[in-house]
Amino acid sequence: MAADVSLHGFVQGNYSRDTKTENPDGGDYKLSEERVQLKLEGTADPFRLFIKGDAFHDNIDKHSIVELREGYADYTSEKWDVRIGRQVITWGVGDLLFINDVFPKDFEAFFSGRPMEYLKKGIDGVKLGLYPGRVNFEIIATPYFEPNNYPDPNRFWMFDPMAGRTNRETQDPYRDLHEAETALRMYRDVAGFDTSLYYYRGFSRQPSMMPDDPIAPTKLTLFYPELSVYGASVQGRALDGVLSLETGYYDSRQDRHGADPMIPNSQMRYLIGYQRQLWEDFTLGLQYYGEYLQEYSAYVQNLPPGFPQEKRLHQIASVRITQFLMHQTMRFSFFALYGLSDGDYLLNPEVKYNLTDSIWVAIGGNVFGGDKLWSQFGQFAKDDNVYSQLRYEY
Amino acid sequence: MNRIYVFVLLLLLPLNALAITADEAMKKSQAAFLYPGADLKARVMMKLISKGGQERVREMMMLRKNYGQLGGEQKYFMYFFQPADVRNMTFMVYKYPGKDADRWLFVPAINMVRRIAAQDKRSSFVGSDFTYEDISGRNLEDDAHAIVKEEKIGTYDCTVIKSTPKAAEMEYSYKLSWIDKASYLPIKEEYYDKKGELYRVFSADEIKDVKGHPTITKRSMKNLLSGHMTEVSFLKADYNVGIEDSLFTERYLKQPPKRWIE
């Protein structure tokens, strides 16, 4: 049994400068770092080992960090396989709009102009794949909960309903196997459409805030409320393009009646996407997305004074256009998310050019706005930035 | 009167026979070019060469399996070795005669499988001078075929066939194909634009016998307008290697089996 080992990776510079105003802490950069990534792969059938590690120097905080992005072992059999370790899992059919992709994300990376792969964080767990025939299964168990990463308040201006309360502590979900996260995906082809059913039982990856005293809080506890998601998606060729549909029911298990203002209401989420090539190397993608609050009257009744009131139906539309030029070595892309309910937006234009087969450079921008300073993208109105990525890959 | 009928029939017959032969020749050419063997495993090197001589390299393993009859459904599985930024990416195509293909791309950096919206007729394959249609074939019924002449190219005795698209959507007004009478492989193809000017040339630069199938192991496509060209070589090629149906699934798109990509 001969092992086959390969080593690849990249060296990268990544910088993002404010264009509107300085950061809350006075800095001018959202991001400034140099990074090295190594990808080590060893295969000796039926086993495979993969390690992806980054080392980077952050020029803003002036420190260097080594992180394991992924590190897992695979075992592959004819009808099943298993992957154990830190791994990235991507589910669902949305383009930057997530329903059944309940896995951890790094929104700071996305908003400050890192390459797209940094939006996804790995989970530490086990994934079992079963392929008995008609239906395929992916079963995921994660003993240790991993939250989303939100923008750093030193670098991003954000809305905080309890901005004055700085005495905060974070409470992790119970760290025992009894409360491990579990996720299941069943999928197969149905009449030419890729069809999936999803189930997730775990926790919201966005923290909720619990004040010690609702009238005059002195301390806030950040915690991750229990959440289950039941969903489905289909994707296939239709109308001379690719049509995507996805839905999910977000069962907020700690607040099923919607009476606790600190815990998100249960929601129905849905998404319709359509992608089509209009001419050579030009693709248009459109999406419509909605979140419908299940217990709206309870939510309104219990909302503390001074808190912004969400609409019952929160809707977002998105556009993505991509044009390749010069034998697909240059890519112009433009992505926009527009909040139909709140009138807020995120615009992300980008140009990427492969100078050679191993060196590419990308320059882009993130522009945020909206009237309501508490809305999803409007809160980042002062965080507009221009970013650059330069990578040598081998 | 009857004699005149017979005379007219005799006049028409060779023409009809020729017309059938053009369709037949194209059918045989498609079979020899795109359908040999039950399946194919080929390590493919593509060189994209600019007018100024700058080269870009795309290297991939291409696995193809035939389903049904000649000219019928095919499935393609491609694994990319080069360039570095697409290394480990896989690409899968279900090709159907007479309708657009289904395409999936796997992006390893985020462990994501996505459908790709692309139309065969006007999509460049990985930025090369070959379109998807050049790689996996064009529906023969979309063109009217006629034999123009017979001509020798090098050592190959060829039938020259003119194929005119029936719909006006194509960027070329007609194509000339030099089909080798022995192997039925296309030795040369010329594409003419709407003004009737030659702008794109395909040529088979090396033909080898692989398991009894004459196979174009080196080919090129040159765009005369831009001066850009693409050279494709099969570094290794083999037929009837026993590719399982299960390879063409999301499971293996995400984890390409080692034995199929080495």
C-alpha cells in the first residue's frame, strides 16, 4: 500500500482600506495581512489525510497567528464513507443567502474583502456518507459548537441596541456530547432536479443578549439559543438556465411562543434563484429571499421600548453578474444584496486578473448603505472599503 | 414519357445518394471522433497560446462514458491538475443529444457542488479556443450537410463536407470539414463567418491507434481574428477502462477516486 503525498499552498497579501471614515478605534484599514497556506494531502486507499493550515501576520493588531483551516481523515468504502476532523460543509443552493447552510461563517472576512473561501469556517466533527442506492445520506455530528464570526467592533461601525453596556460575557452551549449538534441531508435526483432534504438540531450561530436586569441592566450575557431547522432544496435546468428553490423552517426551540424578545422568533425562510448565461462568458444570477416571523404579535407585544421593530416579512433580492474576458483570465463581477423590507444594501464589485497561471490579483470594494442604521446592511454604512488580494499559488 | 421519368430519376439519384452520404459521413465522423470505445480515460494538456506567444496551461483528467446508442447520451467527468488555482476542482457534464447539457462544478475550497448555467454553442471551454460544442460534439441535425469535393491532406484522402447551421443563432455561417475516408476522423475544419471569411481553423496534428481506435492525440484550434490558438494533447489515453456509473455522482465529484485521476 503505497502512500501518495502532495504539498501545495499559497502566499497571499490581503489589504482593505476604509473609504468613508476611519474605524471606531481610529484605524484606516479593515484588514492588512500577509498569509501563507500549506495544503498537505496523503492518500493510501482507502484512507486519505488532508491538512490545510494558515500562518499569517496581522499588520493592524501586530501579531502572527497559525490556524488549522481544515484537518481530517477520510475512509472510503463502496457504499459509505466517513470524514473525521475539522472540515468545511456547504449545503443549500443560495448564493450568499443561507437557509440550510447552517454551518459556521465568518462575516468579518466577507465584509472586509477576503477571498470568498474565508467566509466558510470549518466544523470539528464527524461526517458519515451513506450511498445505499436510491437516496444518499450525509450525517454530521459536531461535539463542539462553533459560532459565526461577526465583524470586530474595533474595525466596524455596527448597530448595538445595548451599546452602553460593555460588561459582557459569552456563554457557550453545553459542552457535553448530550447536546452535540446533529445535521442530516438526504439527496437524490428527482426528474433531473438535484433534490435535498435537510435537518439540523443545534444552536443559532448568532448570539443573543441576556441582560441581568431588564430595566437597568449592568451586565449582558451572550448566549446561543437552541435551534432546529427543517428544510428542502431543488436545483436544475429550467428556462434556459439554472433554477434553484430552497426553504427551511427555523424552529427557535427556546422561544416557540415568541414571547422572549432576546431570542429570535421562529421563522419560515425561502429562496428562489435563477442563473443564466446571456452571452459568451457572461452570466446573470438573480435571487429573491424571504424570512417570515411565525409569532409576530407576541414579538411585537414583548419588544422592549427603544428596540427597532422588524417587519413580519423580511425580504432580500440579489443580483450577480459575471463577465470573463481575455480567455477567462480576467473576471469582472458585481454582486448586490438589496433589502426590500428595509431599503438597505451591500454592493460588491470586483476585478480579478490571473497575471500568470500561478499569480492572481483581485481588487474590489464593499459598499453598504440604507436609511435605517439598525438594518442588516445599513448598520455598516460607515464601513465602505476597497480591498486588494494578491496571491501566488503553487 | 416513362423514359423521361427514368432519365430524370437517374439524374436525381446520384445527387440524392451524395446527400445521404454527407449525412452518413458526418455520422460516422462523429462516432469515430467523439464516441469510440464504451468509455475513455485521457490525461489532457491544453496550451492556450496568445498572439504574442504567452502560454497558459490547463491540465486535466477526462473520463467519458457512452450511454445508449452512438450519438446518444454521454457523461463526462473532469479533474483539474493545473493551473494551481483550479487544482482539485472537478467538473461533470451529462450530455444529451438535442438539448442543453447538465453541468456541475465542485469547488474544493468551500466544499461546494454547484450547477453551472452555460450554453454549449457559445461557451469557451476553460478559456480555450474550443467551445463546449467542439469538445463534446454538436447535434448533427442542427446543420445541413453537403459534400463539396474530395481532397488530399498530407497522406489522408478526405471528403470535404460543408455544414450549414439551420438556425441563424450561430456565429459561423458554415463549416468545412475534411473527413478522412479511412478513419472518418476530421483532419481539418474551417469555420467561415457571416461575411463568408475564414476565421477559425481546427486541425488534427497527430493520430495514433489506441486499442484499435484511431485517435486524435494532438489537435489545435486557431482563431485567425485574434491570433490566439489552443493546442490539445492527450498525454495518456485509453478506452474501455471500465468506468462505473457511480463515478458520475455528487459523491465522487467531491472526492474523486484516486485510481481515476492518476
